[in-house]
Amino acid sequence: MAKSEEQKAQKAAPAPEQEGVTEQTTVMAPLSDEAVKAAAEAEKAKDTKKKKAKKKQTIYTIKLIPDDDGDTKSIRLSERVLKYGIASVAAGALLFVGAFSYSVYSTFANQNGAAEIHELREVNNIQQEQLLQLSKKANALQDEIDQLTQLESDLRRMSGASPAQDDGSGDGSGLTNDGTSGQHDGQGGPYAQQPSLDNVSEALDNVAKDIEKRRASLLALQEELKAQQESMGTPGMVSLPGLLVGSTVSVTTPTGWPARGEVSSPYGLRWNGSDFHPGIDIANDMGTPIVATADGTVTTAGWNAGGYGNMVDIDHGNGVTTRYGHAMQVVVSAGQHVRRGQIIAYMGSTGFSTGPHVHYEVRINGQAVNPVSYL
């Protein structure tokens, strides 16, 4: 009985509490066959992905084995790095081939261009040599005409015939206006210039004109000598060329000599055809006055670096200008108006010059012409 009550009391008494202990009971429902099968397939798919990932990360190993017993070195490259490396090498090879091809093409093109330039230079040199030979022949012909002119002048003087109408040779060589022939030989002008085709053509044209003049003059002399023989008349007066006084020519047209002296270097080709002289040189003593040959305005007065030395340019209007070079001293200034016969400078030997003289030019619209026809 007592035992039975004690058991009842134990049942009625609460169970003792335990700190920090929590009892949890999870009750899982039993899985169906389909769920088990799906879980197995998912696990299998995960394993397949892992295997594929391992295949994609294939590693290549390059081993470097020395000839001696040294250590073997290994280089590990992934498949991706190896592909990038091969692509880079291929691209570099293409670039190299392209650059090499362009270099070869450029080299051949430059060689062809250099060959063409060399051929053109050779042709140009040949043409220049031919032009120089032609200019020398033209110069030789002019010299022969000058000799014929001098011979005609001697014959006229010996026979008492009147002087030729052209007053001397076609290029002015040997002319004088003060009776000092052969005493002065100063020459100059701009720095020596290679004759051009135009220069040679002009020289040949002048030679042809001089030949016609000489022919006409000799025929006139022949007729005059015949008339003298028939009538035994007295010869005409002989007049030397010089400064014109009282001329009816316009004051703005260059007329007469810019200085007293003799023509020491003619217009045109000179020095055996190696130089074209755009004017005439009139030589005399140092300090001989140089005068303007026509009214005009001074455009240049002073030093010229092109070989003329101390130089004066005068504009006479209508495209006509005159130039006076190699002066010892210039006594006019740019902008000054001068008259025919007015002293503008004194003869010297400045610039490209061999002795005291004045280099005299007449230009029409900037183009040099033979000044002899204006003396």
C-alpha cells in the first residue's frame, strides 16, 4: 500500500530541470521513390559538371632538359594561355610578313625612283653640254662677224668711204666714244650665269641679223666704191660714235653713251660661250662720270649683292629701265628724278668686276635687250 502511494507521488512530482539543454525531436516523413530518384539524378549531374570543369582546365607542361646533369625545368601552361600564345605568335608573324613585304616594296620603289632620277640627270647633263657647245658655236660665229665688221671698217677708212650705217659691230664690241680704243679692258656684270636655251636662241637670232646687216653694208660699200671710181669724187666725212647732242629723240628714251670709254665686253654670250652678259661694259679710268641716258626716276641706288656692286636703276616709264653697275660712288638716291646727261655715279670696279668700267643695261618690261642700238 505504502509502495503504491510512493509511486503515485513520484508520478505527480515535476521532473527536475537541466540548464542549457533543449530537446528537439524531428520527425521525417518517409521519402517516395520519385524523390529518391530525382535526388540521385541531381547528384549525378553535379558529378558530371565537376568532371567537365576538370577537363576544361587541362594543364600543359613543357619540360626543359639540359644536356648536362643540371636541373630539369618545367613550364606549366593552361589550355587557354596556350591558345592565346599561339594566336599572338600567329598575329605577330602576319605583322612581320606584312612589314617585310612593305619594306621590300619600298626598297624596290626607291631604287626605281633613284634610277629614274639618275637617268633624268644624265639626260639633263647631256642637254646642258649640248647647249654649252651650241652657245660656243654662236659665240664663235659672232666673233667672225666682228672680224668681218672690223675688216669692212678698215676698207672704208682706207678707201675714204663713209662709215657703215650701224656704227660698228652688232654687239658693240670695240666701240669707243673718246678715241681710247684698246686702253681699257674692265669687264663685269652680274655673277656668271649659265646660258639658257632662250639666251642661245637670242644669240643666234642676233648672229642672223648681223649677217644680214653685214651683207647689206658690204653691198652698199661695193656700190659706193664703184661710184667713187666712176666720178673720182671726195669721200664723205667720217664721224665717230659719241654722245648725242641736240637729238630729237624723246627725253624718256635711253639715248647716247652713259660714260666715255670703249666697249670692253659686248652684250650676249661671252668668255667662249660660258656666260650670258645682259648688257655692255664701257671701260675707262677710275672716277669717270656716269650719266643718265634719259629722264626718269631712280628706283635703286646703292649696293647690289648680285654682282653689280654699287648700282643705279632708273625707271623711264612705259616699261623702259636702265641699269648702271660697278660704280665707285653713287651720287643719287632712290625716288630722285634725274634728267638725261645728269651725273648719277662715278666709274669704279665694285662687285663682280675685273677693272674700272660701267656695266650698262637697257631693259624693256624687265627683259634685257642689246643696248648698242640705243647708243
